Amino acid sequence: MKTKTSPKLPKQIFRLQPWFVLIISLILILALFTSALYELNQTRREIRNLMGEEAATLMEAISLSGANAIQAFQEIEQLVEEKLFTVAYLVHRLDQQKTLTAQELRDIATESAVHRINIFNKDGVRILSSVPTTMHEVAPSHLDYIQPILQGEKDEMVLGFKESRHPGEQRFAVAIKRGRGGAIVVNVDAREMLEFRRTIGVGRLMQDIGAYPGINYIVLQDYEGILLASKGVTRINSVASDSFLTKAFTRTSISSRMTTIDGKPIFEFVRPFYLAEEAAGLLRIGLNPEHLIQANNRIKRRLIIMSVVIGFVILIVVNFLIINQNYRLVNEAYHRIQSYSKNILEHMTDAVIAIDRDQRIVLFNTAAAQLFKIEATQVIQKTYRTIIPITLEPLEQALQSGAIVRDLEKDIELNDQRTMLSISTSVLTSTDDQIESAFAVIKDLTEKRHLEESLQRREKLTALGQLASGVAHEIRNPLNSIGVIAQRFYQEFKPAEAEEEYQKLAKIVINEVRRINEIIQQFLRFARPPQLNLTQTNLNELMESLILFVTPQARDRKIHIQTDLKPIPSLPLDQNLMKQAFLNILQNAIEAIEASGTIQVNALVDSMQQVRIEIIDNGPGMDQTTRSKIFNLYFTTKPGGTGLGLSLVHQIISQHDGQIEVESEPGKGTKFIILLPLRKYLN
């Protein structure tokens, strides 16, 4: 009996019933739905992580570049304020000594390179101006902005930017109290300052970045409202009305959410924006979640189709297709985000370097390649210590301990020259707060520091020159009287005894008066430099003629002069003044070398479209203290020197819109570098 019935058991056990098929189908569909939902959530998570990394990179770039831009403009504005106050107090001193004329005021304005100098009496009436005025303009003007000075509440004020009486123009002005009652107001044309702020400002950076596809908006706002925003953004929800934004204001990390603005879905990232280590507002970046929505919609469509088609094989195939599609979407999103980030980083003017846990370089943008003179394609995945010629301690510290720095300035030797760098670091962490990589944003401050030092030297020399001019005028008249009297004593009077000694002393007085008068003439030439007589000049021929002139002097001291003069276009120069400047440097180099030395003279056009002249000697060199003072008026290390030589050289180069720099160390010789602009003459 058992033998006959046993074969039937499998048929009864494995026979598929409709309800069983239905249950299996439902289970398979449920399993498929569960799998698809898991993949959907996984895809969302991966896309959100990728978009989060993109937003973090953008926010860091905007924060660092914005802070650098604001700091740069504040420093320039401070320099302009100091210059205007210097001019105002100079006018104040002269106004105390005598009654100034409009022509004298115009001369001061011209020499100081300011736009206008106005003097008001205690009633607020303009009584003198460096710019010709009409009768209407000298009437009481009731200028509210200088009332605190007129009423004695303040001695000096920074008036800042204000509208000019000419439409569309703005001025930057300061005011001080006038000793005779009233006020002295000095201003400059603010066009260049405003243009500088506009071109380097955070708003311009946000406009440029906001133009990239996939970025809906970039907004910087505080509790009051929008401070800066990308193009097209006119209104947005306030911080006070949104609890998410209120919480984000107190956090240091990036917050994210899916939201809707004007009926459009937005994937938003928010973090505080810091100025001087204080939260100044919220930086909000809205990314287009199109890829996330597309992935969601496609999966839903697949689920509907798969719910109709009940079949194990079809379900597996559909599931495979969905998984494959999800990975493809993630890959496309990754490459798109990578492309956005790469374009932004490649167009940044600051160098960006990122290293992973093993100190291998994973990011090296174009600016970094230019700074370190290394091809970017040759450094990726290589240990940074074997590639970068300097050690970046802040970057290593950020990778090891998470300690980050902001705008850390470091003076280093890079590419055989002193370079000032500003380094800011940050880190990227994993979901378990482990440091994945660290990156550094490096800004080359060398050119900026040189420009600042040149501007400070120029202003200092101008002020000293004006002082020297005033002193020289005061000394000249009594000195001439002394000379005339000594001449008469020498020629007309004869003492009763010791006549030879008397004439010798009188002759000494005459010679000393003549010598002092020559020094005064030098002071006056420095205080009032002559008008440039520009002619097209072959700089190489000029240098060759000067070298030929000093060669006998050098040969007597066993000094060899070598030249490397590359082809240079002719420049509009004052040949006599430039000869004086270069001859002064060459003679200083000859005198610095005790014997049997070498002087190298180079001339070329550099990558910045500047004519670069280098005069290098292998003399004893200078220490830091001497090097910082050599362009100061009356500073000299030569016995019997006047200290005017290099001051006049600096003045001549500045008159030609050029720069002069010096590199020197004790025992390593001295290099003078003269840079003359070429680009504006070629355009």
C-alpha cells in the first residue's frame, strides 16, 4: 500500500495552487518592492553625499575667497585713509604757518595724487579749494557730514565713500579739524577702489559660481535679510521664520534638507559664514535635485510595470535593470558633480592641494601647478613630500589631528626666490567622523606685499621730500647771507694781526657755505622731481653704454662685469634720469665689492609682460635691518655719503610706473630687481 501511494505524495506536495502562486507572486513582488526601495534609498543617500561634498567644496571656496577679498579691500582702504590723513595734516601745518593760496593747494594735491582738497571756515563755508569753484559752490554748504568737526565734537573723521557733485562719480574722503576754525577735507577718486571691490568681491564670485548648471542659487543672508545672492534671487525665506535656518546659524558644520521654494524642489545646504571668526550670516546653496527626482520617478515606473508582470525571471531581470540603472545614475551624477567641482577649482586663482590618509596627492589644481612649477598630471596619487619642494606643516597637522588654520602667512624659499604664502586648511570626514582627506588653499602674497611696501616707501619718501623742501627754503636765505658776508670779509677786510689765519678761516666758511648750498640743491631736486622727458629708448643699448662707462672703474678693482641682455621692445623713458638710476646702482655694486668680484647684468621680458632688469653682485651683502632702510631718505652706509642716491633711484623708477626690489643676505651678495611695465605700451 505504501509502495503504491508514495509516488503520489510529491504531486500533492508540489502541486501549485492558485492561492499559492498568488502568495508567491505577492512575496516576490514585495521582495522586489523592498529591494527597489532599498536601492532607491541607497541611491538617494549616495547622491545626497555627492551633492553634499560638492556643496562643502563650493562653500569652502566661497568662504576662503570671500574672506581674502574682503581683507584685501579693507587693507587697501586703510592705506588710502592713512595717505589722505597725511595730506590733510600737511595742509593743516602749512595753514597754521601762513595763509595758503589756491595754487599752493593745487600743487599739494598734484604731488600727493589726491583729487581735491577743501578748506572750510567755522561756519561751513568753503574758503579754499584745490579745484576751481564757482560762486555758487563757495556759498554755505551746510555739509552734515562734517558737522561733528565744525561743532568741535571730533578732531578727525573718515567720511568714507560719498557721492560726487558730478553724476555717477564717487569719492573717498577724510576730514580733520582746522587750527584756525573749520575743517580740512581731502578726497580721492574712488572709481579704482570700487572697481577693485567689485571684481574681487564675494558677490562677483557668487555670481560666477551660481551660473553653473545644477546650481539654483547661492545666498548670503543674516537676520535682517539678503546680503548677497546669485543672479535672479530677489527674495527668500528669512532666518527668523524658519526653525531649520535658526538652528543652522548656531552650528559649525553644514546642514542640509530637501525643501520647496516658489513651487520648485530644492536640495539646500546651509552653513554659517564667518568674518573675523564671528558668524556674519548664513551661506545657503540650493542644488537642483533633478537627478534624485529622476531616479525616484524611474524606480516608481519600474515598480508599476513589475507589479503587472508576475514572473520570477522577469522580476529578476527587472530588478537587475533597476539596479544597473541606479548605478548608472549615480555614476553620471558623480561625474557631473566632479566636473562642476573640477571647473570651479581649475578657475580659482588660489592654489588648492588635497592629500588622502596616506599623504598621496588627490587634488592639484592649475594654480598649484603654476605656483610650484609642476605639471598637475604628474603628481596625482604620488606622495606629496616627494613632489612639493617645501613642507606644508599645516596640511599635515590637519590630516593627523584635524587642526585647521585660516590665512596663516609663511615666508619660504620657493623656486630660488623668497615667497610669502597665505595658507588655509580644512578636512573632509567620513560618516564615522574619521578624517578622509585634508586640503589646503594657498595664496601667493608676494606681489601684494611688494606693492604695499613700494606704496609705503613712496609715500614716506614724498613726505620726507616735502619736509626737506621746507627746511631747505628756510636755510637757504640765511645761508646766502652768511656766504655774502664771508666773501666780503675775505675780500674787503684785513685784520691788524694774524691775517693769514683770518683769510684761511674766511675761505673755509665760504667753501662750507658753497657745499651746504649744493646739498640743499639736491634736497630740492628730490622734493620737486623734474618733469619726465620721455623718448622711445632701446634699453639694451642704454645698459651697454653704461656698462662701457663703468668698465674702467671696475677693471681697476679687478671686477668682471657679465651681461645677458635678451631682446626687449623700445620703451618711452627719460634717458637721462634712467642713466642716473642705473649708474647709481652699478657704482654701488662696484664699491660694495672689495676686490676680484663679479657683477651680472640681466635684462628680459618676464611672463607678466614686464621688463625685468637684474643687477647682481657677489659683494658682502646686507642684513635685514640695512636692507629695509636702503631706500630711506638720508640713510647711507658710506662715509661722507648724503643718503640721497638710492632714494633718487626709487623716485625715478616710480616716476616711470615701475618697481624696484632688493634681495640680499650677509655673505651672499646683493640683487637689485627693476620692473618696468611693458603691457600698457604694447596694447
